[in-house]
Amino acid sequence: MKPDHPQHPAPTDADARRAVSPVICYPVDTLPRPDLAALQEARSGCRLTATVLVPPREARCFEVPAGHFFRITSVEGPQVGDLNLWSSANIGERFYSGKTRALHGTHLSTGDRLWSGFPYLRPMATITEDTLDWYRFDADGGSVHDVIGTRCDPYTHTLLSSGQYHHCCHSNLTRALSVHTGLPRAEAERHVQDVLNVFMCTGFTRDTGQYFMKASPVRPGDHLEFFAEIDLLGGLSACPGGDCSAEHSSDAAACFPLQVEVYAPAASPKA
């Protein structure tokens, strides 16, 4: 956070220094683009193969074979979710939110890809449909589906409030991964990393640069859909913040379930 009253006076050329044009760090023109038309055509002939209901303030894991689609849907009320992805063949390969953010921006939508970490650095999933793509960026600089936050966790909660809360997304995902894989919780926890904040509306304040959240625009029936580029293990937590209009890491917010559906295409498309 920048100080309100800096100790050092501005130099005479301060305005000129601030006016320097920005340069995109990672131009993505050379990246292969997903063939969204082909993916949408393949999606039209899909059949439902699995449905997982994620209870409020809990998480569940699900598996998606390469070439299949999965959809996350708000089913009862406005609810945000925290999504982790791993390679089902090797959970040491997992979603890398930081590099995904560097390549695609702070918030994701149709056509963006979720990338795995080093040394793999390959697409894990491609977003093929987003019913909230109309939201774009609001007057506060907020948008949906961010890769700038982390996940609510008991450690930060204890740091800020000295309280214990274990239905935050980090703990939920740890329990779900432990149950699904059979790993002890302490070992499973090491594989829970920063997430895609599905449906969450977030940004940075213009004055202090602090991460903010506001009521999600998601409504029942809204969904975010993905194409699995590799065999995936997913973990989704229905955040204890509900629509994140007030607070998270508590039982105060109204929370609702999220639904995950997995679809098999009639023929295997190429993204």
C-alpha cells in the first residue's frame, strides 16, 4: 500500500515519469488459439456423464477425462466458488493462477485457458462458455472469475481476527482432496493452491490498491463451462462468503450449493 504522506518530495519530472506508456509483459499473439467454433459444435452433441453437488461451505472433487467438458452452475442462489485443478495422473501438476493471470489478465472468460505450473506449463482447461461475460469491468474496476485473489484460509483468518474457522475454501479443498485421493490431510494440504474464483466479483481499489470483493452478479442458472485439455482432477469449494457481498470465513453469509456437471462429446474435438 502506498503511503498517504510520502517521506520524499516528488522530483520535478514526476509527471513525466508517471506518463510513461505501459508495455504488455507477455504478448500472447504467438500462443495457439482455441478453436471455439469447433468446441461449441462438439459441445452440442454431448451427453451428461456425471453430476456433483457441492454443499454450502464444503468442497467436492470430480474427475474430467481429456476431451470432455465440465460446467459449474449456480443452482439455488448467488454463490461463488473456489476452483483447483490437478492432472489426474500426477497431482504435482496443478493449476498455476499466477502465470494464467500474467498471460490472460486478472479475470478470465470465454477463450482463456487455465495453465499448469512449472515445469509443465501447458493448458489444463479452456473456458468455452461464460454466462456472465456481459459484466465486463464495472465502474469500480471489478469483474468476475478472478485469478488475483487466493482462497480464504484459516491462517489468514487467525492472523487478522485471532479466531479459528475451518469451513474456509482452503480447508474445504484440503478435506475434499484428502477424501478423494486417500492422502492424509497434512499431505493433501500441500497440493491445495491458489484458485480460480468462479463467479466472484473482485478488483483493486484505485486509491490504496487493495483487493476488494463485492456482491457477485451470479444468479441461478448462470454457469461457467470448460473443455478439459488433459485428464483432470478438479476440486470446487462453495465459499462461506456466499455471494461475497459482505464477508467470508464465517457462518454469517447466506450460502448455496454449486453444481458440477461433466459431459462427454460424441466425437473428440481439438481445442
